[in-house]
Amino acid sequence: MKRFACGDVIPGCDATFSAPDEGGIFSQVGAHAASAHGVPEVTPELQAAVRSHIRTV
């Protein structure tokens, strides 16, 4: 199982996401980034930042 805390990339955000794999994390993060942070596209830079903070739990 993988876990990502948005606050690791966007300070002050308390959203967390869990999924069996990175793909599941990224599908959740993409929707969250658009709705909560006004980020319409997960850029390669954002993807790298998220990937570096995904943890196996």
C-alpha cells in the first residue's frame, strides 16, 4: 500500500491519499490538485515532487 500526504508538497494542506500503487495515488492527486489548489495539470515537476514523498505503508 502506498500513501501520500499533500502537505509534504503544499504546506498547510491536510489531505492524505492511499492506494495500492503509485498510479492510484496520482489519479487521486490529480483530482485533488485541480479542485483544492487550482492546479489543472500535474506537471512533470509536480509529479516528481509527489513521487519523492510517496511512502510504502
